[in-house]
Amino acid sequence: MTSRCILITGAGSGIGAGVAAELAKAGHHIVLTDLDRNAVESVAQQIRADGGSAEALALDVTSDDSVAAALAAVSRPVDVLINNAGLQHVAPLEEFPIAKWDFLIQVMLVGVARLTRALLPGMRARGFGRIVNIGSIHSLVASPFKSAYVAAKHGLLGFSKVIALETADTDITVNTICPTYVKTPLVDKQIADQARTRGIPESQVVSDVMLKPMPKGVFIGFDELAGIAAFLISPPARNITGHTIDVDGGWTVQ
């Protein structure tokens, strides 16, 4: 596979860090970005120690100035954008602070548009680009107490389809990967939040809320998401655009 420069948002931990490490092993140069500069530098150092190529930048996806500064500092043109930055807040709508609701939308939907908009001109000029959005099972179905997250992830699918059509005249593709639960710090926090909100033990949240809808009944691995992303940026996937790839252990086929 041709080595690509891949920028990943929210790469200081969780899915972003895990996918970054896997794609670096495949020979790609990884631009790790996150609000936490120290976190992404730590991930970058580990990738370099393992023989990979990586750089780390601070990036706030909700800020035009931060996006401009980060992209100006990147060492080489970005071929691939993986929009991964995300967060969660679990609460009934009546108890959901509207500022927090808005912030989730700003990070996971408006922030995706902001980064995509900033990188598209360069991709067009070079005649190549791949955009991989990290959606969720909650791009496809809903769960109680997650109104902002579900709204953002549902919106992401519509956004991806529109930009796929807008870029169909050149070698740019836009696709969304929608996994069920991946064992990350974000999910660990959700387990605790769900236990508190539902009044049940954390073990029951895992077995009855998270994994029960999945016939496979297991958490998704970083290697799965990285492998799908690697395929989407490869030549055989050049005509796959505007699509949603469900990694849900059979959840949505029932």
C-alpha cells in the first residue's frame, strides 16, 4: 500500500490512539491531534519507538484558529483525515445542560465539518483524498439518556453522504465506520454513568445494556477499525464513497 499522511483527531487515547498505532505499523505517517498536547505526544513517541512515523499537534476542533494553526504546522500535506474526536454525556434531556448538549454537537458534527472544509482544497489540488468518519452504533439506533451524542452521530451520516456527492468529481471518498462499543476510557466512563442513571451495577450495564444487543457479544477491537480504515484508503476502495460500514456484531440485522 502507498504510504499516506493520515491526520487523526482525538488521538490522545482510545480509538484515535489505537487506530493510529495500527496504521503506523502499516507504514503510514500519522499526525496525531488532540486538545491534550501531552497525550498525543506520548502516543507519537510510542509509535516512533516502535519504528513508525508520527508527529503530534494540539488541536481544538471547535476553533477555526486552532484548526488553521495546526494545519499550518503539519510537516507534509494531509492525504487522509480520520474524524474521531468525541465525548459523551449521559443524562435525561430534562437534566441535560444545554451548553453541554451544544458542545457535543460542536465537537462531533460541526468540528467534523470544520476539519473537512479546511482539508478539502488541498485534497482537490493534489487529486487525492480520503475522509474516514468514526461514527457509532448510535449513528444507526438510539439509546436513552444520550440525546446529544445520538443526534450528532446520526447527523454525521447525512453529512458524509453530502460531501461524498460534492467530491464525486475527483479521487476523494468519504465514508463512515460505525462500531458498537470499543473498550476505551470513554466507554469505561459511560459504564459508570449508565450504572448511576439506571440504578444498576456496572457489570449489568456491560452485560445487559452494551453487549446484550450484539449477537457476537464482544467489544470491538482497535485492529478491526484500523483494518477497515486501511481498506477504505486503499486503491480497491476508490469507488466506495458515501457509505456506512457497520461494525456491530449483528446488532442491526435483527
